[in-house]
Amino acid sequence: MNILSLRTIKWWFGIAVILLPCWVGLGALTYLLSSPQISDCESDSWLQDSPAAIIYCATTIADAQDAKELHRAIALVDTIPKDHPLRREGDRLIEEWSKALLRLSEIAFQEGELDKAKDMAKQIPVHHPVHNLVVEQIKRWELIWSKAEIIYQSAEAQMKIDNPSSWYLALTKAKELKSLDNSYWASTRYRELVHNIQDIKEKDEENNKPQPKEEVTTIDELKVKQEVEDLAQLEKARKLAESGKLEEMKKALDEAYMVFSDAHYNTAQKFINDTRRKIAITEDRLTLEQAKVSAKKNDIPSLLTAVSQASMITNESAVYKEAHEKIAQWNQKIFQLEEIEDKNQARRYTVNAPSKSKIASTENNHNLTSDFDKPDQLQSIEQQAVKDTSQDKPTSNDSKVNNPDPESSKLSELENSFINQ
């Protein structure tokens, strides 16, 4: 390799060393800017992207807290390979979203939509541990629903019997609905059944159909007795909710669902809506606190976990603003840590690459134009040759050409051999 080529390589390598940090920074910025935006996450093309982008998009999709979107987010994260480092975080998100789906399906069941509840619950992956809860939940729903239908049909059958005691038997049967763990049957359908009984009674009275005094008293005294019971139940629900504890507030909802008398029904419904709002705020605050605990580890995986947890808080929540301020802070921290990691990688590359001093040393070792850079053996031979030729210097130029000095020839041969090497 000649000196000119070596100097050219040295020049290009110096430029590369100077520009390398810029390239790394540019690469990091490009990666950041190329991260999927919300609109991009609506495209199925991200299914083929990196696991990090998949988690980002899935978290954005699941933020809606809608059953369809939760199912989509679960299916998206489930595409991450089992052996990938981010699969563990993906499984945690799948479990979290599966439980959210299960909660939404329970709400649908309590509102009287059994088929919808079952369909939502079945969207949870079969291979995931949460699916075991799905099987048990659906069995419980179907059992409650079956009991409710039998009770309701039996009460209706009693109403059609032309017997003075049919009213009492129908009302007695109807009250069995209140013992069921379903607000739709225990409140809505029970209230509907009692009103039907009352309507039929009033029609019979209009037709002057004779009724035993005892049965009339029973029906009239039921609306009054129910009002007293409902007032006591509503008061119990209020006391439970005043504790502010999550489980106590949920119990308060169960109590309030049982209130159906006309005198207290609207009050109970307002209480239910207010308590639901308080429960949602409490759950969101707990979620945000869990995210803060995750973020305290201050590493990229933990910060990603914190972001995904806080993203579960919807824009309808009272803590939404605080949650997304935290998310912005944690995303900024993630970017900083990634930037530091990129610089460290660039530094390691620079350290492992050939240094300028090594290149200069290589150049000097091959530069035979300086006596200081020549091997000792060559220098001593040259010095001896100069000394000998100065003593036996020929008197004419012709003799110098026609009679070359043997030592000079050796010197030339030796130089050529070093050059070839």
C-alpha cells in the first residue's frame, strides 16, 4: 500500500469519526419521528412492525375502553413472538385488557344483555389464564338468568289464575327476584312485575270483580311496605358509600339497585350514577398510582409499563389531565434514555475502531523517506555504505555508472525488499 492511499484512508476515517455521532443522533431522531401516530395505528400495516410499535399502537387503541377496541388491542399484542423480550410486557397488557373486558361484560349482564355479555367475554384469548374466569363467569350468568326466567314466568302464571289468593302468591313469587345477583331482574323486571300485578288488580276493580278484603289489603300495603324497605336500603347504601373505600362503594351500588318503589326510584338512580362516577375516579387514581410506582425504577421497560398503565385512563376521567401530563414526562424520559444509549453505542464503536495514532504509526512504518523511520539494520547499512563510498569515491561520472559499488547494490536490494513488504 503506498503512502498516498494510506493518507486518503486516514482522511476519510477522520471524517467518519467526526460525523458518526451526528449519524447516530439523526438515526435516533428519524426513529422517533417514524414512530406510529394515532392515525397510522388505524392501519393493519403496523401488525408487521416492531413489537415496540405494536405495544404503542395497541395501548393507543385500548385507551377508548370499548369492548371492540380492547379486543383489537389484545389481538394486536398477541402477535408479538413468545421469545421476544417485550412479550412479557405484552402478556401483562393482555391480562389487564382482558380483565377490563370482563368488567364491561359484567356491566352488560347487570343491565340485562346476557348475549352481549357472553360475546364480549368470549373475546378474551382462550390460551390466556383470564379465560378460566370467563368460563366460570358465563356459567354463573346463565344460572342466574335461568332462575330469573323461571321465577318471572311462575309469577305471571299465578296472575292469570282466577283465584282470590293469586295476587298474594304472584307477589310472593315476584319478591324472589330481589334475591338474585342481577340488577336487571332484581330491580327493573321486579318493578315491572309488581306494576303489572297492580294494573290487573285495578282493572278487576273497574269491572267490579269481587275481591276478598284480605287480598286487597295485602296489595295496597305492599307499595307502602316496599317504600319503607327501599328508604332503609337507600340509607344503608349511602352509609357504605360514605367510607370512600372501593369495595364499600361497590356494595352500596348493589344495595341501591334493589330500590324500585316509585317514591324512591329516581333518588336511587341518581345515587347510583354518582357512586359509579366516584368508583371510576377511585379506580383511575389507583391506576395512576400504580403507574407512578412502575416509573420509579427509571429504566425504559418500567417507564413503558407506566405509560401503558396510565393510558388506560380515559378522557372522561377526572384524573385524565394529570395522567397524560405524566405520560408526556415519561415519554420524554424514555427518549432521553434512548438517546444516552445511542451515544454509548457510538462511543463503544469509536473506541473499538482504529485510532489516529495507530494509523500514523502505520504510515510512518511504511515511509522510507526518513532515516528516523527506517529499521536499525537498514540505517546501519546505509551509514556504512555512505562511509565506504566517501572513502572510495570515483573521480569520474562514468566510473560511477559503469562500476557500481557492491554495497550500494545491496542497499538498493534491501530497500526494494522492504518496500515490497
